[in-house]
Amino acid sequence: MLRLTNIYKLFNPGTVDEKTALAGINLQLNPGDFVTVIGSNGAGKSTLMNIISGAMRPDMGDVLIDNQNVTQMPEFKRSIFIGRVFQDPMAGTAPRMTIEENLAMAYKRGQGRGLRLGVTRRRREMFREQLARLGIGLENRLRAKVGLLSGGERQALSLLMATFTNPRILLLDEHTAALDPARADLITRLTETIVREQRLTTLMVTHNMEQAIRLGNRLIMMDKGRIILDIDPDKKKSLTVERLLGEFEQISGHKLSDDRIVLG
């Protein structure tokens, strides 16, 4: 499904600010895998997501989706295969457009967009049905401007838009981090439901260790541009935050000291 082979990414090469963001990343996701990713600030998590999505290109290595090498494929073409939800609820949607107009754009992802009307009566009914699944009343606000929605409502819409066309890969980039606890819990529950029902192959970066352990069937931990832990489904079932911290310290040789990391 998704395979990364020997991925390297260096920022500001040859300067005093030179930084190795990714150092020989090898990762494979099988169909239906739900992999959570955790690590301290600067571990390379966001760079990893950007390499997969096509927002950045690696200095070395290959990205394959369904055995197709997409390493040189630009981001807009990869959107046929990939759905992504960002940390910022303001990203991923067009605030001056209505909910139904945003959904119409998501529906046409990877297709030619021409000048035909994007929202037909039949399509509007489909949008209403899909929004009703979220359970937050957006199906009754199809013509509301997205910029008027709350952060939680907007993130729920972003999640729906990212999964609307059953992408081959779903990337969740700390998509609950900017929300208050109640809205973060809502988006987490919606994520679990959508991923399970659509059997989406998912990679989710999170700053919450309890969430990383509880969600999905695999967990990887990154440090200094490398994957230092890849915990399989059997081991993950009995994993605790304390044991995960202990393994991190044993392998990395230092404590996890990032204020953004939430233990539980």
C-alpha cells in the first residue's frame, strides 16, 4: 500500500543551520493499517508527512503507493491517492466558500474541474447524507460559509472532505492538537468511526501518548529523524505510557523532554 525506502531529507545544507530532518526512513503500511506516530519536537514527524503527501521531495529514497513510484509526482497529482487533515482547523478548507462548495471541490479531487455547476440537487442530497454521519448538525447548514464554523466543526468537515473519495492513504497531522478537550474527543471518535467503516490505511501523527497507544494497530516513535520504535499489534495491546517512555529512554539514551507531548 505505502512503502518508504531509505528516505533522507536535509535542510539548509552547507550552512550553520544544517539539519538532518529524516535519516534513512524505511516504513511500510499494509492495506487497512492504522499507524500512530509520536516523537518530540524536531523528530521529523511533519517532514515525514510532507514527503508522503508530496509537499516536499526527499533528497534520497523512494515513495511508493500501490507499488507505483510517486517520489517525483507533485502534490496536486498525489491528491488522487492521499487525503490529509492538518493541525490547523483553518487549513484544508476554503473559508469564503460554503460547506457544500467545499464538499464539491473535495468530491472532484484529482479530476478536471471545468465550468459545470459543482452542486447539483442529487449531489446536495449526497452531501447532506454524508454530513449527517458526523452527528453535529452540519447537514442543515449546507450554504453556511465555512469561515463561520467553530474549530471543531471545521475540523470535522476537513476530516469528511479528506475521506470523501476513499483515498488510498489518509494522513492525519496532529489533527486534534489545536482543539479543546471536548472537541478533540469528538474528532477522535469521528476519526475512529470513519477509518474503521471505510477501512482506510491511515498514518496519524499525535502529541498525545495515550491516544497514540489507544488508536490504531501499530505505533511508531521517531527521534532525530529516525524511527526508533515500531510496535506491532500484539505488543501494542499491552502497551502503557510508562512502558513506552521506558523503551524510548533505553533506545535513545535520553528522556522525552518536549512540553507538547501529552502523557495521557
